[in-house]
Amino acid sequence: MLGFVTVTDSAGAADRLLTATAAALQAQGLRLAGAVQHNLDRGPDQVCDMELRILGTERVIGITQNLGTCAEGCRLDSGALAQAVALAEAVLAQGAALVIVNKFGKQECFGNGFRSFIAEALARDIPVLISVAPEQLPGFHDFAGDLAQPVAAEAIAAWCLARTGASRTSAPA
């Protein structure tokens, strides 16, 4: 019950896909846990800022830090990411029909980020949908093993509804 999608169309396409999927499923009354990412455009020649919307709450957590214009290091704010994970864990503890996580990225490949949250959802038999960039697929498969099931972008809604037992008549667009 671990579905993953790999979208390479354009920067942020997977984020937009999972955000739209989460919104449609929540509109149908499905209880979700996890996080979806919003990228905030800062204008030409500027890198975007990233925010995570914690599903099942109204909370939005900024997960980038400003390192200055000449910085080349990782802009991820690991403290803010840990806060986002803790908030998602609190929602999961209250019960969810489905977990959506914005991505299995470098942090998860190294054993951090949402990795333990994903494992906890799977241990509770809650289906998980996640995006995985091509460069993170080896680490993801090391983590997921036989549980990983690729899901085509156009089949995400059907996959989610089938795993949650939700009615296809209420399928999100």
C-alpha cells in the first residue's frame, strides 16, 4: 500500500499534482495525514521558497532558510522539517484514511525527514502516496522493497480511492 509517482514534466509538477490530489480527496471527505509542498516564486534569478501544508490541519511550515545570494549549500531548514513531521505525526495519531507525503527525498534516503512517519503509516495499514524523483529511486527502493507500487500520474485518484475504499462515484477530478 505504498504508491509512488515520478513526474519529470517540469519543476514543481509533482508538488502540484499531489497538492491537487489532496485537495480533491479532502473535498470528498477523506481524512488525510501528511504534507504537500508549495513553492513560492521569488522572481527572476531567485530560488523559490518551499512550504509544507500539513494535511488535516491549517498549518503551513516554511522549510527553507535564506543563506544569502552567494550561498551554494542546502537551503533546507532541518528544524522546520522536523516540526512539519511532528505535526503530521499528531494528525496520523488521530487516524487517517490515507497518507500523502510530498516526496521521498535526500533526507528520507538518509533515514531522516518523513521516513519514520511513512513507516508508521504503513505499520498501521494506512496507504501512503508519495512522489519520488528519479535520482532518489534507488534509496526509495532500498527503503520500500516490495511494498513500492508505481502509480501513473493519471491514475492517482483511482489508486487512492481503491486503497481507501471510497466510492468511485465521488472520485476527484
